[in-house]
Amino acid sequence: MIDFSILAQKSLTGESLSREEAFCVIQTADENLRDLLSAAFTVRQRSFGRKVKVCVLQNAQSGLCPEDCHYCSQSNISSASIEKYRLLSKQQLLTGARKAVAAGARRYCMVASGRGPQASDIAHMTDAVKTIKSEFPDLEICVSLGLMDQTQATDLKNAGVGWVNHNLNTSRRFYPQICTTHTYDDRVETVQNVKRAGLSSCSGGIIGMGENDEDIVELGYTVRELGIDSIPVNFLYPIEGSPLGQQQKVDPIKGLKALCLMRFLNPQSEIRMAAGRELHLGSWSGLAFYPANSIFVEGYLTTPGQGSQAARTLIEEAGFEIEEALSEPDSSTQQQTVSP
């Protein structure tokens, strides 16, 4: 059995795990899970203590996407029964921010389906972000708008966006199996454009799409090499009508091992327990806070999720604490009207 405490110390000193060590983490015997989680927590605790950041997603534009991402209910090849609508108005996005703050969120993430934003989309989002930040100056704003160039990313930063999400989703090897309408390099380029613009990067992957352990390990090394600031680890939510709608559930212990691997390889990055955790991790979810320091509440883009109060209970019963939420704005500010 490998000594996971040695891996923790390597991680804390900034030294990368060897490939052999990375595979030992993802393939360790289930009976060693307690030791693995304890070592991952040693790394997590250095940067984040026992704090858990709460995040809320807003589906800012649903469906209508020309891409063929096989995991997505909003893709062009999906027949899933979902709501479809164009970009939400500024007022609707502000209302979403208010709901996020009321749910205890520190970060509000607005996601628009599509290949990438037009100039009018960037203008609309920057206007909305400025309005949101005027009411909630301390609220962290993340947007996910598809493939972007550096100029678009810079415009978002100047408006008050702090993070841009663009997931790599899996390894370079496996990527053609889940998407053919754009390349892995397209995604990497967007992440690099985000970083060149001075924004914090948010990019992770999805576990359970049919990938193997090598793909999970490669994703971990890729986000490390790119210096990703915030790493969402999603677990595929099989949606009827999407190409991956019949995929089997992920072994929750395997999911926890994947989170630990991401923590060892990315010791100072936020590791975010994201979509599908309720379905795949279930009663094991509390253990995920040993490597992960962030969580989504109140649902995902087209699938339900855990409510904020239930998530608060989960966090506290696992022995962790919620990162202090924002205070409510003055009523006089909250009652102001905003034209769409």
C-alpha cells in the first residue's frame, strides 16, 4: 500500500505526483479510502481550512446550441425535453443573483448555451454584470459562454466578472468520443484566452461518460499544467434523449478517489463538487468535502439539485463550515427597477 501522507507532503511542497502515484490514487483499494481522504484533507486544509464555498448556477440561455456534446441535454443532437429560451434579460439575471445571495452563495455562475458569444451577447452580459455588482459588490461572478477570444474575455473582466468557466470535460484522447463540432484545442485556447485577459480560470471535467482511469489522470495533469484556479468535478447526469442518457451510475468510491486525485495534483485550486453529485455520491457526499472545498446548490442547468438548506445541513454534519455568505442589500437598493 502506498503511503498517502507522502503524496500529501509532495503536493504541499508543489511537487507533482508521478504518473505511477496518480494511478495508485485512482486505483487504490477501497479499504484504503479513509487514509486517502485523510491525506487529501491535509492538502485541502492548507489553503481552505474547513470552509466550503457555496455556488449557484443560472441557466442564462437554454438549448438552441449547434454543438454535438454528447453529455449535454442542450446540444443539437439531444431530443431531451427541456425548456428553450434566448438570453435572459438583465432584470432576470439580477433576480437570479438575488436568489443566489439569499441561498448563501458566494459565487453566482451564469451559463449560456451555444458555440460562443456574439458581440451583442458580450455587451448584454457586461451590462448585466455591472448592474449585479452595483448591488452585490462582493459577490463573485462567473460566466460560461462557450468559445471566446481574449478581447471578449477582457470586456467581461472590465465589467466585473472574476471567473470564466470553460470545461475541458475529459482527456484529449477521449474528447473526440464526446464531441466532434469543436476540438480539444479549441477549449484549451479559450482557457488560455481567459488567463491572458487576467481573469481567474474555471475548468474541470465530467466523470462517468465512459472514460477510463487514464483519461481521469490525464485531465488532472492538464488542468495542473494550465494552472486552473477553480476545478469543477461533475458526475454525468444521464438525461433521456441525450446520447449518454443510458450511462450507468459512477461508483461513489471511485468518485471520491477522483476528487482526491484532483486535490493532490492541484493543491491550491478550488475543487468544486458539481453536477450529478446528488445522484452518484448520494450518502457519501459528506466525505467529498475532505478533498473538495466548494459545492453547487439549488440545481444545475437542466437538472435538479440539492436545496441550499439541505446542503447546509450536509456541510455541517460532515464537520465543515460554510464560507461566510453575503449580507442582504438595503431594501431601498433591492427595490430599484432595472429595464431589460
